[in-house]
Amino acid sequence: MSNPFTSCVGGSGGERPLTASAIVAQAVGSHILRIDGYSRTKALGNGTCIDSDTFSAGGHRWRLQYYPDGFDNRYPGWISLFLRLEHTTSCFEGEVEAKFKISLLDQEGNPVPSYTRNMESRTFSHKQGGNAVFGCGGLIRHFDLERSEYLKDDVFSLRCDVAVLVSKIVTRAIPVSAVCRGV
């Protein structure tokens, strides 16, 4: 009698067993958001965001959400920046796995290490109960930005680098002689 919980991989005659590999690649894209007129945006108040134009990374459309006075009542006086997966037909499955990095840029366009946040892999989802927006509630305080060299003539820039994780399963078929019989 055969046991349904037993499996056999391999073969007779030196044939190779089934092989499977998961290849995880990253499709990377980035977007720079230039804030021109910082003092005016700050006056919008807590919980109000300004959306960037959409950009493409990893075959998906994204948008940055800039909250000049924090995204909620936990972050007044802070700049918050979030990454949002746009709902398009390209994300038919409804979920996208991505890592991203949010950075304040210096005047030469380089990330400022003390104001760079590497976000762990997140599942962006438009499915019911899912979350299509992730980010950083407290990137930099107004006080610190206004006294820094990064704000010049009421202008500063933020960058978001997005790495979409793409999995591909590669398999090799089991030769007929390698299939277990009568297990």
C-alpha cells in the first residue's frame, strides 16, 4: 500500500533528480522629488500630503507622498515621506514585494547618510486588508532642515530608490525512469 506522505526523488541508472531553483532579482528605479517653496508647503499642516508625479520601477507605477508637517499627529514638525504603489492593471496579482530607501539629498544630489532610511522588504497590496503605502514618518525635523545646508533658497530634494523583488522558479523535469513506482 502506498503512503501518500512519502515522496521519492532520484532515479536509477545515474539519472539526475528534479532540480528547482528560486532566482530572486531586483528591478530598480528611483525618483527625485524637488521641493521648491518649502515654507509654503510647511503651512499645509499636519496630515496633508502632496503627491509626486508617478514613476516606474520594476514594471510598476509608484508615487511619493510628501507630508511637509508629518503624516499624522505623532509627527508634527517633521517631514514624512511615503511610497505608494499605484493601482494599475500591471499589478493584476494585487501584491508587489519591494525594498526601498528614502534619502534627503545634499546640494550636489548625494544622499545625506544621517537622513537616509533603508526600509526592509514590504508587500505592497491593493487587496482588501492590504497596504499599498509604506514610508518614514519622521525623516527630518523642520528645525534641523531649516538650520542645515540642505535647504537653500527655500528648496531641497528627496530621493526614493525602489527595488522590486522578482522571483522566478526554474525547474527541470523528472525523467520518467526517475519516478518512484509502488512507494
